[in-house]
Amino acid sequence: MANMKNIYFISDLHLQATEPKIVHAFLYFLKEYAAHAECLYILGDFFDAWIGDDDKTILVKQIKNALQSLTQSGVPVCFMHGNRDFLMGQRFAKETGVELLADPTLLELHGKKILLMHGDLLCIDDLKYQQFRAKVHDPKFQKRVLCLPLFVRRALAGWARYKSKKHTDKTDRILQDVNQAEVLKVMQHYDADILIHGHTHRPAFHEIDLDNKKAQRIVLAAWHDAGHYLCLDPNGTFTTGSLPTQG
Ligand SMILES: [Mn+2]
């Protein structure tokens, strides 16, 4: 039987205390959209930085409570790590009722194979970034970082953001986008009909020719000035929408 409710996909909210409008937009989205959904998928860079599940800032508490209310009301929430919140762990999952997803994850909905990714794995032309990614995804590295006091981790996160911005500013925009050959390779490997990812902040619906079929790559929008979502309705149609910005 087909789903009777909408499924939502969001990513790249970059939640941070200094952007209360985006935080409010997310809470509004939960109340007005996600609360009535079949399921919510958050595909990474949900937080602008995540320094460990033991962080207890007001923002963290607020978002945790909101997610917990949603999952307790019976709406499943699935979370995939981005490059900003790769330290999100099982404790966060347990406290909020959110399920952590591997990158990539393959779904089957409406008879279509839908591959979910954050998107950074597809940007293989940015060699420096891929080296950094391999390092910070090493469980040994993560364990060492998580042993540091919170104030040290907070400082490290600030430094990492500064370095990341510097790298982004001086790296060619083309290198920072997905590599087309890698997209085809990954989609072929999973025999995917649709790939959904964020990360690049270049929202679009791309038509893709795989050897045996027409496929689609849907890129989610980042939440800069407003909130954005991708919706899969009960008929199997994808639509995008933006949330009203509040004063
Ligand atoms: Mn990202």
C-alpha cells in the first residue's frame, strides 16, 4: 500500500545560535509540515557544527526537545551525517528517537530506488577536502576528539569553520560541485532511479542518462534566508517548497 502522507527531505540548515530565524523556521517546519508527515529525512549539515552529544547549549536542548516531541508523536525521523555534524552519535539518537542513517542509504518508495547521500562523497575533485574527510571520519580520530573537554572542542570547531571557509573561498567552484562520473558510478552501483543529496547548496532537478534508464538527481537547498524542503507526496510526485520567512 502506498503511503498516505507526505515524506519530507531537508538538509543544510546549518543550525546555529547566531541564526535564530533559521532555528524558528525549522521549528515552524516541524509544527506545520513534519508533524503530519509519514517520515522526515534530514540529510546532513543540520547543525553548523556538532562538537559531541554531551554539548548542552540552549540551541542543542531546544532542537533535541523538538525532535523528541516529533518522534514521540509517531513521526519517524532519519538523520544522515554531513561534514559539519559528523560527530553526531548514538546518544543523540537515543535522546531524540532519531535514527542515524549510513551515507549512502538506499530506499524503495513508490517502486523507485531512491539513494540518499549528504553529497560530499560525490565531490571527489576537491582532493584536499576528501583528505580532510577521511581523517575526521576515522573512528580513532573521533574518539580522540571526543575525549577533549567541551571548551577545547568548541574552539577546534571554530577553527575548523574558519579553515573551511578559507578553503571554500579559494577553491574553484567547479571543484566544489559533484563529479559527474562519480554520480553515474554511484547511481549505477545502487541501480538508483533517483539520487537525493544536499551539501553543494545548488538546488536543482537534474535529468541523468544511466545506461539502462532515465534517472534523476535532486539537490536540496540550503537554509540561508528561508527554509526549504523536498516533498514526496502520496502519489509519488516530488515537489519543493519554501517556508515563509518571519520577521
Ligand atoms: Mn555539507
